[in-house]
Amino acid sequence: MRKERTTGYGWGFLLLAVMIAVLAVLNICIGSVSIPLRETIRTLLGKGSDPVWTDILYSLRLPRTVAAMVLGGGLALSGYLLQTFFHNPIAGPYLLGISSGAKLMVALVLVALTGQALKITSMTLILAAFAGAMMAMGFVLLMARLIDHMAVLIIAGIMIGYICSAITDFVITFAADEEIVNLHNWSKGSFSGIGWNDVQILTVVILAASVAVIFLAKPISAYEMGTDYARSVGVNMKMFRMMLVLLSSILSACVTAFAGPISFVGIAVPHLIRNLFGTSRPQIIIPGCFLGGGAFCLLCDLLARTLFAPTEMSISTVTAFFGAPVVIAILIRRHRGVQS
């Protein structure tokens, strides 16, 4: 039985790896300018014959593809940590207003520093997004102390998100014309405009946080069996919960800083991964979430760019289209479980 489970996990990871590989190739080749697969391979090997295609691949599509994969994985992990923390399958950085808090602080920094001598660096945006994420998370944790009912807590998180979004829209309204275009596109969620310098920074931040999450696999496994059991096996609950909050905030903040707020990935992907592997073991779900989030965002970004090309939809429009039905299915299943 154990051997069969291990084989099943292996097939699951192989499926995710194949999906990522196929979607990455499609994202690189397909767009407003289609590039044949053979020419793509030749260009990647340094033998490309068309300088325009070479520039498109190296300057636009490759960094965007890598960013979508890495940020998608980080966002899925952030959702998984929040679901673990709140013991709720529909908790996520977007639904709880954490992404909106990060969005608010990044918008304030962009408006305050654009046009001035100060240079807006990627690390500045990450720190601003982290501050906003922690602010929103602080409000959610405060509400958790005052409200014992999880459904009401989720609604409170949604209201916090609406407040942060309203303030962000207010800030954008009074921004200069050249700022409005960039802020508007970024606030809708998109992987466009990400360069190699951004990819280097976001990859380091996301991978470092993801490795830290992997080291929390055993405490998470104990925590899922109850706080009393976790304490009995030596888990420092105060430190453990603080790490869950910090890591989930870092992951969601990094995504928001570079790609804007992206909806439903953090909720839908962990649920889909649990169904794929048929287990809730953190040792399987954590890497599965990262790979699944990458594949999910690659698919959604491909559709956002190509469905109505040359017009590009926001990434959140597509992720909501696929992610919202998953949330509805979760709610229906939980309702049936309560009735039975």
C-alpha cells in the first residue's frame, strides 16, 4: 500500500512537471507575434536568424514566463499557509484582504516617488508590499481575536480588502497622468513588464521563503492534528504561528509588488493539489502547491495574452474564471458535510 502511494505521488509530480514544461513552451512561442517552435529552440541555443524574434524571446517572453511560474508557486504556497493557520479551505491572501493591503502600500509608494529624484527599486516595492500585507494581516488577526466564527472572519477580511481597494482607487484618482496608466495596469494584475532584474530578485525572495516553508512541513503536520497534539510533540506554537504569518505575507507581498493583486490562486490551487494527490500531507502538498501554482498561472497568463490578442486581459480576470468555481465547489462540499 505504501509503495502504491509513493508511485501515485510520483505520477502526480510528473504530471505537474509536464504541464509546466508544455505551458512554458506555449507561453514562449505564442503571442501577438507567433514564433515557430524550431526557431524558438534555435534562438535559445544562440543560433537564431531573426533579431526581432530574439529580442521578443529574451526581453519579453522568457522573463515573463519565469515570473509567472515562480510568482504563481509563491502565491499558491501563501494560500496554503493561510488555510493552515485559520483551519479554513477558503482562506487566501486575496480573499482576506492581504493582497489589497500590499496593493495599497505599493500604490502609495509609486505615487509618492514617481517623478522625483529617488529611484523606485524592486526591493522598495517588496518592502512596501510587505508592510501593507502585514498591516492587513494585523487587522485580520485582531478580528480573529474578537470574532470566533470563521465565516464572519472571512467576511471581515473581505471588507478589509474592499477598504484597502477603495483607498487605492482614491490615490490613483489624484495621481498624475503618467502615473495613472502604470498604476491602473498594475492594479488589475499582470505579469507584463517584468524584466530579468526583477526576475532575479523575485526568484531569490520566493525560493528562500519556499525553502523555509518546506522546513515547516513537520510542525504543520502536527498542527493539523490539533494544537494540543502539536504542543505535546514540542512545537512552539507562538513561534510557529508567527512564521506562518510572516512567510505567507512575504510570499503574497512579493507577488503583489511585481504583478499586482491576483485573485483565487491561493485558494483554488491548494484544494486542487489535495484532490490530485489524495492526501493532506504537507511534505507532498507544499512542493505540489508550488508546481501547481506555477502551472495554473502559466495557463491563465497564456489565455490572458492570446484569447483577444492584441488586447490583453488582466490576469485576475482569468484566474477568477477558473478559481471561483473551485471555491463554490468547496463551499458546497462543506455544506453537504455539515448536513450529513
